[in-house]
Amino acid sequence: MGAFHAYDIRGVYNRDFDKEDVYKIGFFLPELLKSNKVLIGRDVRESSPEIRDYLVRGIKDAGADVYDLGTVTTPMVYFATGKYGFTASAQITASHNPREYNGLKISGENALPVGFDTGLGTLEKWVKGREVVPVAKKGQLHRLDVREEYIAFLHDYKKDLSGLKIGVDVSNGMAGVIIKDVLGYPSDNLHYIFDEPDGTFPNHEANPLVPENIRDLQNLVKEKSCDVGVIFDGDGDRVMFTDENGRFISPDLMIALLGHFFIEEKGQKGNVLQDIRSSKAVGEYLEPMGAKVHTWRVGRAFAAHKLREIDGVFGGELAGHYYFRDFFYSDSGLMAALIILGVLARMKREGKKVSEAISAIEKYENSGEINFRIEKKREAMDVVRDYFASREEVLVSLDFDGYREEFADWWFNIRPSNTEPYLRFLAEARSRELLNSKVSKVRELLEPFL
């Protein structure tokens, strides 16, 4: 079984894991998280009902009760976990992966994520090596509905959007189960595509980071003359945007935009979290507002814990996750969308377009994330770091998620993927010419490892 990863359990169903594995996961989960009740939810993938049934059976055979939310977004599971004091929860989903994938996102007390180092590694050992002995007194199955409570919670973050023309691609993902009750029903100023949850993803894969998957949204924005485009991933925990021209906005830049709500409007000056790939422009934009920007590792399993540790107001990642202290330090695509759209609506009333708002943040040329299929990741990373460090003065050096090395006019991050056999590289520079020369050199340095 190769489904246990740094952040979650995920893989091709019936190849990387199967129903018997799911049963064992369910059986050992209450012991792992020291809980006699487990909250569960699921997406609408074709394999999710079977996974749900075997997960429930395993939990009940361990003597723990199951509280089933039904088909929900992943943030709805986080919401119910935190609000109702569950110390164990699982969402059945493969997030943005293709239809043949599925998995589980596990959370503990206060909706904090359980990663490989904080429990999934132990769970994998137990699933592979321990005998299952069902208890005599089985647990019970209960239904739990938090839909209306969650919608009411999100409405607290909805501002006057009446002057903003919005195009929304729901990607046939789970955001579709509540988005119209939150954002609004179709109108002259609000246009939806692919808004019915469908686990076969008939229109495009639910991964907004792949350029081909945002083309329909870009076309919608242009066709309807929208001010902004919004696109969600498969399970509703991520959101990304385009400007009025259909240009994709790098998600890390939206961390900066969130400052207008939390710092300027609400006066919550304090710590903000970004991941190690985030643009230098984010900190340069937020710090004059009163934020102290912290950089940390990629992934919810790390970000949610770190945001709680530093008592951060909010945070975000290049992958389109946005975390909020007011949401159990967890991520919600819809919450982020409402806050950002509120900021953009206010800016429009002040005469500023989305592209103009972003250009005020975006001060560097960015390579985007470049993937290299490399087996000897550590050796390759060291070669790149050592080459540049020996030739230029290093102003900032971080080494907790690969390397981030900052120089006078440019910086780079090189890191191993936690889930795939790739080395990921990203760089940013003050000019396109400088950026191209650095990227070209990195390709040359990595060529012997390919």
C-alpha cells in the first residue's frame, strides 16, 4: 500500500489502497487519536460510498461511534470538528486528483491536521502489521447536519458584492453543495459553470493549478465581461482567481490582498504565515500594514500547526490554501473567496480594477514552479544551493523545506515533493532577463541528475 503521504492518505483506489485497508484505518483510528467518537464526511467520487461504508464498519468494530456528515466539503468537516469538539475526524476525498483517486484527510482535536509525522506513520504501521480484533460492543452510527450552521458562519464574512461581476468555475467539486446559498444564485453579475458536484469530473480535472483546467473560466470571464474569475478545487478547501482579462493570479499574491480585510478593516495586526515558495512581494506589501510575515513549510499538515503556534491571524500557500485563526487555524476556499471578493468589490467602488490591485503587489518576475524528475534529490539540491552560495552573498537562507536562498536581486526555492518523485524549483528576480539566466543555469546544473 502506497497511499500514506506527508499530508494525508491518498492514491488510486484499488491499486494503492482498497476497502480492506480502509476498514483497518477505521478500526485503528479511534485508538490513534484516543477518541470514542469519529466524525466523517465524503466527496462525490464514485468510490466514496464504498470507502465510507468500510470506514464506518471499522470504526464501529473498534467500539467507537460514528457521526456522519454525508456529502460535504472538506472545510465543513473542519468546521464540525472544531465547533463540536471532536478529537478525531476524517474526510473521504482525493481533493484535486483525477477521478480514479481517493483518500482520507485526517484531523484531530481543534481540527488540527494529522500528518505522517504526527500519526499517519503510526497508522500505516498498524494497518500493515497489527491484527484486527473487533470488540463485542460495537459503536453506533449517528447523522450530523451542520450545513445551515456553516452557511451562517460564512455569511458573517460576506460583504456587499453587488457592484462586482463574478465568474465562478466550481470544477464539479464539493463547493457546489453550498456555494449558491453562500455566494448567491445566478444573476447578471454572478455566473457559474460546472456547479453540480460530479465525481467523474466530466468537464476538467478539479486542479486549478493546471493551466488547461482554468481555460473555461478564462473564457467565461471574457464572454461575460466579468471583473474577476473564481475557481475551486475538488473538495472545496482551495480557491484561485483570474483578473478581468482572464489572467491567472498567482495564489500567494492573494495572501497580501487578505491584509486589507484582517489588518486594515478589522485592525488585527500580528503574525501572518506564508509558505517557503511565496513571493517576496507578499511580505513587502503586508509589513507596512502592521503584519509580521513568517515563512514555513508547504502543506496543511504543517501550516495549520504553525499558524496556531505563532497565533497567526491568517496565512496562505502558493497552492491556493488560505488559513484563518477564526476558522480553527484551518483552510476554507469559500471563506477565502468571500473575504477576497469583498476586498475587490470595495476596490472597484474606489475605481480600481483587479489587475491594478494585483500589479500593486506583484513586483518581481516569477518562474512558476518547475518540476524535475530526479531520484537523487538531496544531492541535486545541494549542487544548486552550493553553486550560487559560493558566487553571491546570501541574504537569507532557509532549510526546513528544501532550500530557500535569497540574494540581492533574486531568490530561489528548491524542494523535494512529498508525494511525487519530483524536485520542485521556483525562482523570482527583479527582471525577466536575470530570471531567465538563473533558471537556465539551474537546468544546466540539474541535467546530470535527470
